[in-house]
Amino acid sequence: MAKVSRILLAGEGGQGVQSVAEILAEAAYEEGREAVYIPNFGVEQRGGVSIAFLQISDEPIGSPKFNTGDIVVALSGRAVSRVRQYVGPETVFVYDSSIEVEREELPSQAKRILAIPAVEIAKKELHPRVFNVLIMGAVIRATGVVSEEEAKKAIEKRLGYKFAQDPKLRELNYRALERGMELVAQAG
Amino acid sequence: MPGKPIEGEKRVFMTGNEVVAWAALAAGAEIMYGYPITPQNEIMHYWTRLAPKFGREFLQTEDELSAGFTTIGGVLAGKKAFTATAGPGNTLMQEPMSMAEAMRLPTVVVIQQRGGPSTGTVIYSQQEVTMTTLGGNGEGMRIVYSTATHQELFDYTIKAFNTAWKYRFPTFILGDGYQAKAREPLTIYDPELRGITMVPAEPLVGKPGVPGVDRPPVHLRNTYNVEEELYELVGSLVRDFERIAPEVAEYEAFGLDDAVLAVVSHGVVSRACKAAVKELREAGYKVGYFRPVTLRPLAVPALQEAAQKAGRFLVVESAQGQLARLLKDALYGSTAEMLPLYKPGMGITAEDVVARVKEILG
């Protein structure tokens, strides 16, 4: 089977996991690669854990969902238990260090478990609004699925109209992306 | 005159529902009738956003019965009309589509399957196969394309309009919640550019001239007084359907010549099966792949040949044997063994298929 990068992002509604997956998918698509992104969706409008399934490959991709992720990111306490089933022995599991979670609640089967202070840094150094872009940086650094440059282009494509009104926002987003990458580099 | 919806061709990255809306525009669909139900809602949403720009129309009805019957009304008036639904909406849709079957009306219906029975889930399944191929009171004289990728959703939605208007049988695109909601790349295009000529629509009632003098009278019926009359009608439906079946039936297959087991699936599940069969073949397993594209009519001779070559089918579907039932009917008399991998209402991955094949072949 062709090498497929499988990324699963889970968090509370409003944390922006779906936008991260969508921007990454578009970045991969712009690089001319195959990408399939599907959100989990159900009857709930609010209140469930929001999960995004993203796959990127150089060849056509099979089923839109998958059993085991290469990287699984959980951004809330509930998300940690919800996504446990997608963690295998080759999975890098990333969660936010602000989540109060007992050691045994973490998926011990993972290849690596990384705790990153994404929430804290977004709040203190940047702006809570760019929290998801910081997570995107972390995913890029952990997987190398798309280049930093292509990710920036995809952000520009999506938020360019906002950047036009306030160029500082561009800088803020780019910094969030870079900080996310640094966090994983340091944690690794 | 509004311009063409798609000039030339274009690489895009979008959801399956958006793909269907673009394909219907490109195919020259003039009006969509619909009632909201997940996971097909965005077909309506995109259509209502796009249609006015290209002089097309939309009518939201009070339910799916009405959406189906108004689609019939549109077709009778000579419009390329379509609707889209899912799950319990598909159940209601069977009543109008049975009428379309009786009157040979070229309706186009897009189904995005969700989990059942009843309200089930709004997410995904392949549990609407029996209903879409054979639903309604009647003999299931309808054409059903089961798509696997966004590219196919585009290609076959365009094709469905031509199939419907050429053969005058109700035509369905059978997708699912995964295809509806996932985003992936595809190329959308102006059909003309690809050498596809769209079959023109024409009014089926209210034609010019005096009936019986200038032209044969139009006599569209769904009610018959005597058994013999209905028997004659159904006979002609069956004969016509059987005559066109070899022309309409489509399938995809590989690796059957040396196969000791053929993995048979349809729709989005065939993507996982294709990946699994490729991987297994690379690892030296003699496994073949067969995928009917049309579930109605099935490509019966090709299926029989596959059964004869492989001798054993592994039928993989997100339903409890709905595809298998169609296959068994087509293969009556064959000694091919049929093994199941059924996960009703659940997604199936290549890993699931690989594991099952290894379990069978050891």
C-alpha cells in the first residue's frame, strides 16, 4: 500500500480542529497531492467531541475514515478518551498539557506521547483565536505532511481577506504556526 | 443568456455534495426539487446558491413524497429535473419513483445513504441498496449507479441525466454520507469538451398538434382497469429493461485470472477493497477485485465469469448482505462460495479487508 499520512484531530466545538484539517488538506491539494478530509458528524449540533479525519498521500486514498492514525491530537479531556481507539503502536499521540488527565487515561499503546502547552502559549504569547493555527504547526512538525511554506499559503488563501484589513493578523498567524512547530521540536 | 457553469475544465477540492450540485449544473439540469435531510442537505444548499446564477430553479417541497412527485411534474413538463435524498427520505421517495417506473419517466435521484433502519444515523451506510434498486411496488425497473470517488460522483451524475433521458427509466446515483461530506480533489469539466453530448429534454405532455391526428396521443397511465392491461405493460417494461441492460451495465475488475478469491464490493467500500487487493497481490496472494458500478442492472456475464474464475467471493459491504443478495440472484446456479464481511452502517477500511482475506486464505 502507498504510504498514507493519517491525521486525526479531536477537540471541543470552537477549538477549530475542523478548520485545521481543512487548511492542511487544501495545502496538500495545492502541492498536487491526494488528500481526503472528513469530519465526524452526527445529529448533535453542539456538545459532542469534534473529530476530523485527514489523509494525505501521493496516490489515490482508500476509505475516508481509518482505524489507526499516524498522529492523533486531543485538545480536551473528553477528546482524550474519545480518540483512544485510533491510537496504535505506531501512533504519535499529542495532547495539550493543560488537560487534567491521569497517566492511565492516556493511550499507553502509543509510540510517543507528547504534551504541549498549546492553550497556554496561545493565550499568553499570542491570541486565543490562533490556537488552532498553533496546533496546525505542531501537526506539520510532527508529520511533515506539508511544507511550512505551503501551509502559510493555505492560511493566506483562507484568511487573506482578513489580513488585507489588518496585516498584523498575518504576522500573528504565522507566529502561531512557527510556535506550534517549535513546541513539537522541543517536546521531541 | 447566463454563461456555462464550467468553462473548460478545472481541478477542484470540494465535498461530494458540492460535486453533485456542480455536476447537475454542468449536465444542464434545469430544476431541483428537494426536502432537507442529512447527509444530502448541501446538495440543495449549493444548488440554491449556484442555480440562480445560471438561470436554473429550485423548489423546496413539504416532504420527500412531494419532492419526488414534483420532480415527475418537472419531467412531464419537459424539464431536466432532479432531487436528492437519504434514509427515511428515500423510503418516501419510493412511491413517486414507482410511478416514474410505470410511466417510463426520466427522473434523476441522488441518494446519499445514511444508517438504518428508521432514523438510524445521519452518518453513513450502504443499507439503501435493496430499496434503491428494487424499492416501490413494481419490478425495480430502474438504473442505479454506485459511485466510489468524487470524480465518479461528477462523471456519473452527468451520465445519469443522459441515461434517464435516453432510456426513459428512473435513474439513481447511489452515494453515501462519506462521499457526501468528505473533501477530495477532482476535475470538473464542461461535458461538451469531453465529447459528451447531452440528450435534450422534451415535454411529455402538452405537445403541439392534435392528438390522434397530427401525432399519436400521449397516454401516460399508472392505473389500469384489468389485469391483462397491466400485465402487458409490465411485460414491456421488463423486456425493454432487459434489452438495454447489457448496454447500461458497468463494472470494474482486475486480478481475476489467477485469483482463488475475488473481493466484491461497491461504492465507497470498493476503495478500501481496491487498496487491499493491490496490497495483497503485492504480497503474493492470488486475490482478484470485482466491483459492479451499476447495481441495477448488474453486469451479469462479467460477474458470472468472475465467479467461475475465482470460485469464491468475499462480499464486503456496509450492510448485512444487501449487495450479496443481488449477486446471488445474478449467479443462481453457480457453485461459487460467498463469504461475508458485513458491517452494517459502519465504515470499512483496507486493513479490515486485508485481515479478513488473510483469515480466509491463511
